[in-house]
Amino acid sequence: MANAAPAVSDHRVPDRGADREAVLRLVAQLQEDFIADDEHAAIFQRMVEAVITLTQSAFGFFGEALVDPDGRPYLRLIALTDISWNAWSRAMYRQVETGGLEFRNFDNIIGRALSQSAPTIVNDMASNPHTGELPPGHPPITTFLALPVHKGDTLVGMIGLANRPGGYSPAVIELIEPIVQTCGTLISAVRIERERRAAVELLHEAVEAIPEGIVVHDVHDRMVLCNSAYLDLYPKSRDGRSLSLCFEDLVRQSAELGEYVDSGETEAEKAAWIDWRLAAHRNPSGPLFQTTRTGRHLRIDERRTASGLTVGLRTDLTEILKTQTLLRGSEAKFRSLFDLAPLGIARFDADDRIVEANPALCTLLGRDAALDGAFALVEILHDDDRARFQQTLKTVRDRGRSLSGEFRIVVEDGAVVTVLLHAAAVPEQGGGAGVWALLQDISERKRIEDVIWHAAHHDSLTGLPNRTYLAEYLAGKAPGSDGPGASFGLLLVDLDNFKLVNDTLGHEAGDVLLTKVADRLAKGVRKRDFVARLGGDEFAVVASNARSVAELQKLADRLLVALTRRIPYGDRSIQTYGSIGIALFPPHGRDARELIRSADIALYEAKRGGRNRAVVFDGEMLREARARFDAAQTVRQALAENRIVPVYQPIVDLTTGRLDGLEALFRVKSETDELIGPAELASIFEHHELGRAIDLHMLDLVTADMADWLARGIDVGQVAVNVCDGELGRHRYDERVLKLMATRGIPEGRLRIEVAEAALLRTEIAAIAPTFAKLAAHRVDVALDDFGTAFAALKHLKSLPIQQVKIDRSFIADIDDDPASRSIVAALVRLCADLGKKLIAEGVETERQRDVLLELGCRYAQGYLIARPMTKAKAEIFVLRSFAQAMRREIGASDVAEVADVLLPAVRAS
């Protein structure tokens, strides 16, 4: 679709470096403006104007890509250069300001770019068949560039530019690519916020439409949500029922204002009522009833959610109770209403027998004939509910108060019907008290509640209980619900290669894998055991009545074997493995929280120890976990307070003694200015996000030191900086390196990146090969650190552009008396020589080790024999002294004094 560029332009973007810096500044400004300002249209308008200036275009636009109900994309303009030429065009631009102008023509350039979702360049508008007709009077368009904006794989917008002198080229697209990506992120953020606001408005609208009063209190018992119906029920204290008000304060305020009849008149009665109401709120066990001073009779239902919220429902029963009063006042009215009422109504005598019942109750109970004093409802109640039902009626009679409860009735066809019973005491002729009751069939409501509960407590993919269900299940078991002292085990299961399956075969294969694993775990345990999916590729097994760690270990071994069986998928099969952390209640945890923590720590050890294994928790693991946590906290605080310090260890040529370069090592400066070394902080590099933050911070510090040395004429050779993040390809590490080198004037060939072999194993070679290749293209060497300690070193040497190899210190430590270590080093020397790789030995501490390395042909080394890691200032002295010694060897002793006269002032100054 793109046409050839006119001959008047070579399509180069002038001053690429300056333009690139302008682009990056614009990206940063866009992000800052977006965070600080809600006027997104104005932000995008400024972006369009800046891009027009950067690309030397005449005018342009930016729009959001949307999809109509038929699935066809269209463009709604957000920002547009004002090039109006008449009254009609001025009206069109006003339409853009209100977000109403849309492009839906798929036969022009914009439509084709949208449908193809690819950049479109037109440098000869006259000969392009898809340019479309311009409105009369529109300024002519000579060249045009359409850039679709994506967020991930989703088309979210488009940038259009026109009339760049000489036309457009890929170089222009490359120049503004960071702006395009930023626009994709900003549009995605706008959509997310738009959806969030719509969801909140929908929630508030739905809650407001409910006729019952609804109120929600948070975990601190402060009111966070209520509707108008709730406020209308409390006219005396309505103004005081504000959001964030604590429930206890609300109750005391309402009692003081005399909102309720139930709260009494005296201070003692009010205090007793307040204590009762607070207790009922904190431990809700059933509905409550209140009568307000305005004559309203309210039913209060409160429930506590799994996250600690308290949800309250207020139902106005005033009209129902008024109906009961009218029935007592007029037998005729009573009988008609009694017979026609859709709810079951019954009057019980002192022996709990039904002496009056309306037709609705007969229908509910499945009985055709009218019920008289010969029928006792308790006879058809569910066995488990009879005692509670009789106690409810007794309480109503004895205390003369209303009570409610849910009961199950077994009707004549054997079906179980759940009814909600509201009972109230009424005086009987001749003294004593009878009971009137309303019975409502809530079986369908209970069924829906069960469905909702099941959805909230089970995983939708596997059907297993979810994390919420597990927490509730363990909370019930941990105190010993199976009997005094009953023990049980918790196994946390995590798949070792699930991410690889998702990345290589797709999420559908991942879902098949998870479903099959869930089935195998469920079949691999006893019926009384509990299996849950916690999310992602993590599962849990609760082994009921497990008596020993050995019993849990046997169960874990069986599950590991079951997991390793290949899973068919299409025309191939999936091989999977699992790691398991084991904890036993009560020795490994006194409650559910501690038990989960212990099992999780054991799972961490299983993965760190090689995966595809089961590990039982012990106390030492907890101490190590706390040490890892403390180390991470120390480093996070040091990063925030700029207390990260690089120290430098020299690398020398063993054959000449010349300095070859320095390796920058990570240290943390304590509050007493002491440097904390790697022994205390080694575990933090297992934390990927924290390790990545350290990598970037060290890169910034080391390149700053290098720039200072270069500026002062101190030649330190090649400086190495370590990287612990194996997923370099996903985080644009190469761009960060090259930008710092360019900004700080560091020549090519002076910087080396050292990547630990174990870090590379966490990602695919194809994902990091482009990063390594780009670094190599700019003569940034990559060294494979700790070589020989992992499992895929030779694969990396073969497949990646790695220029240097560092022998792990474990092979050097006993090279002088261990034939195996010597043979390994000799083999590595030959291997690196054949592959053209530079070989460096780490951890050289004795002269004998140095001599053996020289005998074997290993030329470069570092270690305590040469120098310990040192601060920047001491490293400068070491470099200058090394230079002086080299000059002494080269020019002879007669000129040493002259050399000293040159170097000693610099050494003293350092």
C-alpha cells in the first residue's frame, strides 16, 4: 500500500541523537502529565503537536481505536491539528473537542491501516487508490503516515501525520516508536479507569435501587457504604449516620437520640441495650428486630464476609405487623387477609400444635385438609432442627418477644423445604400466651445462596476448592475440630514447568495441564482428605488425621510420581514435575496461618534445592526465611537511602602482572559506614524484582565511576558489572546499558556484563539472544560467571554471543591437590581456546594456585592473592601503582625516579 518516496528526500531524520533525546523527554513528560492531570484530551493534543514538530510534519491527529457491535474497528478522534478552512470545518473541530468525530470509512488510508493494524506510508497521494476524497477547501495532503497504536496484541489507537517535506520513511517510525508505545499504555490506562468508574457507578446504582436498607462496615467496623433506603429508616439519627462512622459510635448516638424503643428510657437500660446490640453485631448469628420511635418495625440481618466486612440488611416489617394488628381488631378482615395471604400463617397452642392455619400454609406443607389442633409442626421438621424449633417457641412465650429462624420441613412427598419462620407471642383466652407465626418458603433462595457460595469457594477451571475455602477449612481444623489433639498435614504443591508450557504450547494447554493435575491430586488422596487449587499452578492438600511426618512424606512421594506421568495433548504429550512443601499440625504451626507459612517455606526450599522433590518444614528453614526477609529489607532501605556502594576487585594478566580490568561488586553501607558483604546479602538475588533493581542501580553507579576515571585520565581497563536477572530480554537491559554509555561518554570495549550461569537457566535462549547480540554489536562483552555450577553452560557457550568465561572459585580452591579440579580447569582452558573465549579464574588466593593456572595455560585471574575488593578511592591507588610497576619493568630502573615524580602526586591525591 505504501508508495515510493519522492526523489527530493532521502527520508533521513536529521540529527537522530538530538531527536531521540527529544522523543524520550516527550515520553517522560507525557507520563508525568498523565499522572498529574485528568484532562487526557489536552495531554494527547500536546503530544500530537510535539510529534508534528519532531517529524517536521504540517498537521496530524491521534484517535482511539474502537470496535462497533459488528466487530469492525473504527477511529474516534481525541486530538487533531486545527486546520479549519470554513464554517463547516470549524464545526467539525468543535465535534472533536467533545469526542464525537469518528472515522468509519474502510476504503481510505485510515480505514485500511486500522483493518490491517500495520503502519502505512503514502508518499505519493495522487497515485494512491485509497487516499479518498478530501472535503472542498481542505488543504492538500501530499504525504501521509498512519501508525496504529497497540497495547500488547490489542489495537487501541492510531497516530496520523501529514505533509512532511520529502515524505515519510521507516526512520521516522523508528524515531517516534517510544511515543507510540507510550500512547498505547496511556490509552489502555484510560480504558481501565473508564471501566472501573463504570463498575463503581453500576454498583452504587444497584445498591441504591434495592428497596431494603443496606449498610456495609469495614474490618475496623467503620461504615463504608449505605443506600438511601437505609438512611430513611432512621430519621432521628439520619444526619449523624455518615461514612467512616464507627458502628459503636453510631449505636451510642442513636440510643442517645432515642431512635429505638428497644433501648429503654433509663441510662442503665440504654447501657445494657448497647452492650447487647454490639455483641450481636460482632458475632452475628441470626436476624434481630428493632422498633423505632417513629413506629417502624425493622428486621436486621448481618453477615460477616471472609475478608472481614460486615454486611447489614434492614427490612421494614411495619406493614406486616400492622396487618397482624388489623387482623386482631376485625375478625372479618382478619379472616379474609388470613385466607388470602401468600405467606403461610399459623397459630400454635401451648403444646406447640397448630390450632389455626391459612391455605398458603397447607399448600406449603403439602396437606389438602385444613390443619387443626391434631397437627404438630415439629413432627415433620428435620431431625436436626426439632430441638431448636421447640426452644424458639418457648423463648417467644416466656419472654414475650419476636424471634425468627430458618427450619427445614420434610413434606409428604419426601422433599425438604426450607422455611423462614417469624414468631411472636399473643395472649390467649383464659391466660397464658400463644404464638403466631409467618412461614415463608425460602428453598429457592437457599439454593441460590448455595450456588453463590459454591462459586465463591471453588475454582472455576478445575472445580476444586479455592484459596478462600482452604483458609476457612483450615481455620476449622486447626483448633482440633476432629477431636482433642487431632493432627493433620498440609502439602503445598507447585508445578515446576507450568510457565514453560504456557509460553510454548499456549494457555489452552496450560488449562489442560492444570485440570489433569487437579484430577490426579484428587485421586491420589483419601476421601476424607481435602484438595484445593490456590491459583496459578499452586495446589494444596490437607491430609486429615495424619499422625507423622513419615506418613506425609509417603503421600507426597505418591503425588510426585503421579505428577510425572505424561499428559496427552493433541498429537503430543506434556511432561510435568512438581515441588511439594510439607507441614504437620500442630508441631509446624499452631493455627492455619502459621501452618500455611511453614508449608510455603518448605516449598521454597524444595524449589531452591532442585525442584521435583518434597521437603518437610523444620525450624532452621524459618530462621533462614527470616534472614532472607531481613536481607531484603536491608537492601530495599539501602536502595531508598542511596547506601548501595560498588567495590572493585582487580583482574590481572598472570603472565605479565599487568592490570586487565576491574570487577564491580555489590555492597551495602551500614548506618555506621561499614560495608556489608555478600555473605549476609546473597539470598536477595533470588528475589527477581529486587535483584533487577540492584542490577540497574549498580550499572548506574559503576558507569558514573568509569566516566569520572576517564575524565581524570585513569585507565582502569575493562570494568565488569554483574547481572542477576536472567530475563534480560524482557526488560530492555541492552537499551539501558547503551544509553548510559552514550550519555557518560564511555567508549566501546570498556564495559563488560557478567551474567551468572544459574540466572540464564530461568529463561529461554531465544529470549535473551537479541539482547546479547546488541551488546556485542557495541563491543560490550558478556561474561558467563560461575561457570560449571549449573546444568546448561555448554548450550549457552554455543548459542549465545559470550566473549568471556569465568571459572567458578569452587574449582580453583583445591586445584593444587585435587586431580579432578585440575582436569576440569585444563579442559576449560582448551575449550575456551578452541571457541575463542577469554578465560578468567576466580578466587585465586595462593601462589600455588596461580602457578598451577599458569601451567595449565589460564592467563587471567582475580582473587585475594592479587587484591581484595576495594572502594573506588583505593582502586585508583591500586591502578596507579600497577601502572608504575609496569613502567618500571618496561623502561628500566634508571628512569624509576622520573616515573615516580609523575605518578606519586596523583597517588597522594587519590
